[in-house]
Amino acid sequence: MSLFPPAAKPKSHLGYYKLLGPNCGLRVSPICLGAMNFGEAWKGAMGTCAKDNTFEMLDFFKSHGGNFIDTANNYQNEESETWLGEWMAQRDCRDQMVIATKYTTGFKGYLGDKMIQANHGGNNAKSMKISVEASLKKLQTDYIDILYVHWWSYDTPIEEVMHYLNDLVVSGKVIYLGISDTPAWIVSKANTYARAHGLRPFVVYQGQWSAAQRSFEREIIPMCRAEGMAIAPWGALGGGMFKTEEQFKNEDRRKMREPTDAQLKLCKVLEEIANRKGTVMTSIALAYVLHKTPHVFPICGGRSVKHLEQNIQALGLKLTREDIVEIDDAYPFERGFPYSMLAPNVTHDEIKPEDLWFTNSIAHIESVPLPGPLPAGAHKV
């Protein structure tokens, strides 16, 4: 009998962990559970997810191998972090989980003019300190696995942000750094500064990306490849817009935005591919971003275990090159200048040396293919 027997076979695809990125050894489940829905404070805008329902989803996620959870200081007027902290304390599972949270958004906004909030938001060092200390208390922990800059506030020097983020890592209160909803040039400049000064760089980027929101592919994905950063897209499931024509007809349009012709065309393509593969449209949409580039960990929310089950099943889907192109063509996006000048015919992939017509006018070039994602559906569960 071996002293070190192999680990038990995972219960689901969530249990096949992946390295977060090429510059980070953290092992995480292939889907990140979004905790923005966990709470009742925002029920007017997002509906409600009561505490017992929240705990049921967290239990299901963990029992199926999920260990990666995303929240923020302000979600649900702080209920999200608080409930997550209570759940981890009750289950005694803090060290089993990888918790990502964020600072920058004013997290006391619900108090209105009852307090001065000038430095309870923004990228500055005081905002960072106040937010992190509050998050640690709510999460009932002494460290945060991943701390994101939630968005760029355009009022704090990059130098200040990177030095004080690094101080949090050195102190042990934060392990890894991420950044969200920020222009690519700022992220690259920040990481360049960090490396040049022996500071910790950002290792993961979070932003909006889906089959219906592809401008993310213009600058963000190439930047993440160049910087060795993981990608945690939000909105991959379409925010409720991926529906069949019949579903659009039957719902109360007073509560929803009218779909555009382009969205309807995309939904039809997603529906056709889903029918061919015996699954649902949102699973195809999730598989789409997982097939496009490496180190992608979609943030998936929801308010029921059923939603979670569908998202987990999507991890086993295989999309062909033809499927990807079909989805791309249904909802193309303009790359804009200078890409439209350098490689006007590239619509599906990142630009390679041989795609440039200037280069092709002087020589025939062959380049090494860019790394692709791990093959989907490789494991039977």
C-alpha cells in the first residue's frame, strides 16, 4: 500500500484544478463562483438570494470541488462578504477556499450623508487600507487570496497603488494581486513599474467578456498574454440576454431591454449549436470563452443550484473551430485602428506576424502558434 495514494477522482469537472496563470502557482477550480448575488440589500435591482439559499449554493459548489469565489467590498451593501465569512466560519473551510475581493468602490454608500466617505473609495492608499481591514473583518479571516483593484479611479499615481499593494502582500494580508475594469495600457504600465522596482505585479485581470461583448479581445486579451496574466471574465453568460426567440416573446419586456437584431442573430446561432450538442445556450456561451484563449476562469453567479449545475456541465463541452467561427461571425466587432490597417482580414484570432500585409510584401513568414487553452472534456465524471 502506497504512503501517497492518488487523490480520489473528482466528483465533477470543478475538481480538476488549474494553475491560475503562467506567473502564478495558485490552483483554482475552472469556474469562479460569483458572489455578487449573495444578499438581499440589492433585491430591487437584482432580485433576492436569501442566506439559506446562499449557503446551499456555496455548499453545492464546494462539495463538487469548487474552491474559487469572487466578491467585493460593496456587493449587496456588504452582505456578500459578511455572509461568505459566516459560511466559511461555520464550515471551518477558510483555508480550502480561494477568496477574491476588491477595493475601490465606495462600500459605505448605503449610509449616505451619515458619514464622510471621501476616502472610503478610490485607488488611494487610505481607501485601500480601510477597505482591506473591513473585508478581513467581514470575511472572518486574516488574509485575502486575491485583492483586485476594482476599477481605475484616474486620481492616484500608479507608483502609490503598486507600492501600497505590495505592502499588503509583504504584511501577509494579501497573497496575490488582480485588477479589474481598467484600460490595458494602465495595467501594462503598472506591471512594468512593479517589476522594475521589485514589487508584486498583477497576475489576473477581470472584465466584461462574452460572445455578445467582444471588444475585450481588442486590447485586454493580448495584454494578458504579454503580461502572463489570467483572465476572469464577468458577464460570459450574457446577463440574461441569451434566450430563444420564444423566450423573448413570452417575457415581460417592460422589465428588460429590447434585444437588437445582432443579439437575436447571435442567440439563434447559440441555440442551434446548443441543440446540436444537447445542451442549453448559456452553456455554449460559457464554453465559448473557455475555448478562445488560455487561463480563462469565468465568474458565474446565479441564485440557484440549477444554475450552478448547468455551468459545471459546460466545462465538459467541446466546441470545434467551426463552432467558434460561427459564433464570432454572428456577432463580430470592429478592431479599429491600427489593427484595421495592419491586418484588416483578421477577424477571428489574435494578429500574428504573417497576418501583416506590410510583412507579406517582402517575405513569407511562419510563426509559432500561440498557446491555446487546455482541451475541454478530457475528463469523464
